[in-house]
Amino acid sequence: MADTKDSCVPLVQRVNDHIELRDQSLGDKSPVLAASPEEWKDFLASVEDGTPSAGAVRARTAQDGVTTIWRVDASEEPLTLTASSWTQFEEHVKRGDYAIEKLPRQAADTSA
């Protein structure tokens, strides 16, 4: 798979006690959406059901396919994915690739 902004699979990983989602094509400049394990499970279920506009983590897809993901209770910048990145994300969700037990674990960066 080419590593371009239009075809980049979003990066999802476990960091300590939460799940982080980011646009890996943006590297360190990507907004990071964090969710508890329960919020993440609910979000994945809503994506699978085609109703990702309910719950603590929500997504809205525009007519052009660009999808914005945000936390209802947070002031962080939302994460915006291209149409192809969102489609790939949905495919990974349907295959179960983003189930919590399958996510790589990362330690939080405490060097800052």
C-alpha cells in the first residue's frame, strides 16, 4: 500500500489504559483522539452498525467522504480522515482488526 495521505490507514494503538487514534500520514502533527476501552468498543460497534454519530466518540462523514471523528466531552482538535482512509478504517473495523485485544500496546511517552 502506498504511504500517501489519500491511502493511509489510521493508526490505532493501546497506550496504557486508553486507545489512541491518529492519522499516521500526518505523523506527529496529527491530532490524537483518545478513548477508554469501553468508549472504543462502543465506537467500533457504532461504526459496524453504520451509526457512528452516537456515544462519547463520534464520526460524521461529509458528502465528499471526508470523515471527522471527535470526542463529545473533549476540547481537543477533531481527527479528520480522507474518504479512502475512512473506508479503510471501516474495513479494518469489520474484520475485527481494531478490537482491543488485537491492538499493539505502547507505553506513554513520559519524556516531555
